Amino acid sequence: MLPSVEAWFASHTWQQPSWTPAELVASKRGRTVSVVLPALNEEETVGDVVSVVRPLLGTLVDELVVMDSGSTDRTVEVASAAGARVVLREDVVPWLPPLPGKGEVLWRSLAATTGDLIVFLDSDLVDPETAFVTALLGPLLLDGDVHLVKGFYRRPLRLESSGGGRVTELVARPLLNTLRPELSGVVQPLGGEYAATRSFLESVPFAAGYGVEIGLLLDVHRMHGLSALAQVNLGVRKHRNRSLLQLGAMSSQIMGTALARCGVEAESGPLTQFVQVGGEWLPDSTDVLVADRPPMTHVIEKG
């Protein structure tokens, strides 16, 4: 790594976060915290994720919101029963028809919440822990210069001891090392568990799809420098694993967002992949949306 990255890694990486919820509550100093769970058909896991956050409500956490992205299963009912406030994407910024994708609901969550600090947790986590929230909030509450905290973890791949994070290792990390080498020390650039200041989140565009995480990472570095970024070890993160075809479409969105953020012009269009049908390899095209929502401050002003 570059010397500047080595220095940042040493000072802004917490391998064993040691702060307690009580210490963080004492450090809030009037600031409020929102926890947001984006969800799309996560009835089997969303209730458990809500349940590990609920004990922090009223002390460290001021509001807990599940942002539903058009679920057709019982996600809304399960999340509500577990104690979260559920917000449908259509009910926030209603004058704009929703775009598909995770980044869209994260963007809309800014208008549905009020916290000065926002923690994002994926709703498909298996065996989630309350410590995820406290670990992510530590650098934000204890260091006034930090605007984005990324979680990192070991990601088991089915029954293997490791092997998750294939898009990170094959796409995101090579891209960052090439286009923005100062970010080469980020362990999990695409991780869905992270926290940030509202002031930062509302000032930048959001990629509507899976490019949202790498877009925020590149934007915080561009706007505030490496010192505004921190990362904490969350231990082990378990969630469902996607097929290679699904990962290919995800990778296209991530690449499109990263290239755009770094000023590289690239044409976007359908992604052509190949599937085997009856012993023959046939093309299969998927529309890949690479689109940005504008900074929420602009949208709220217009609304």
C-alpha cells in the first residue's frame, strides 16, 4: 500500500472495537441516530435484524426504520411485528416514481428519517448482532472528522470457511487500486453495513442500484479526504449467496458507478451473458440500470 494508506489504515481501522453502548450514549451530545434496514422479500431474516437493534432504542438509537422496496412476501408484516417502523418506498418523495434497486431505497430513507447519524444494515443478515450498530457508530461519535464508517468481516460462502465477497475481490478492489489507489486499504468497499453523517449523505448523489456503496466511498474521499473514512471489524457476516449470473449484473452496476465517479466515460446498456439450454450456449441479456439520484438536499428543497 501507499505510505499514506498505511498510515490511514493504522489510525482509522479498528480490529477490535472496545467502546460500549454507554460510552457512545455519553458521546452523543444531542446528536440523534437512525438505523435503516433496506428490505426486499426478506421475511425470513428481517425480524431477527430488527430484534438485535431494538434493545438500543431510546438510548443509543433514536429511530429504527425498515425501508421496503416493493416486497411481495410478508416482509412488511414481520418487520412491523418485530418492532420497526416500516416505510414503503412509494410513500417517500412520492412525486418521483421509484427506480429499481437498493440504492433507491437508501436514498429515500434520508427523507423518511431524522437522525444526524444513520446506520445502514442489510435485512438478509443471518445471526446478526447488536454489536454491529455500536461498532459502526463509534468512530462517528468519537471523531468529529469522520463522515463514513465501513464495516468489514469474514463472509462464509455456504459451508466453506471463507470465499464470500467475490465481486469485491474480482471487481471492486482492482477498480479502486487502479482508479483511486488511496482507497486500497478499505477491506470491504461493497459491504452493506456502514454508518455516516446525514450532512454527508444528503450532499451527494446516490446510485440507484448496487453501485450505491462504491459511489458513497468514492464521494466521501473526493469531498473530505481519506481522514473522513474509517472502518471497523464486525467479525462474521452471513447472508444468502447469489449466482454468478446475478453477480455479473451486480458487477456491471458497480463498475458503471465507479467509472462515472472517477470521470471515465463508458456506455451503459444490456449485459449479455450466456446460459446453457439443452446442451447449447445461448445469449441472455439483462438490462443494467446505472443511474444516480441527485443529492437529497436538492430534492427536499424542491419538494
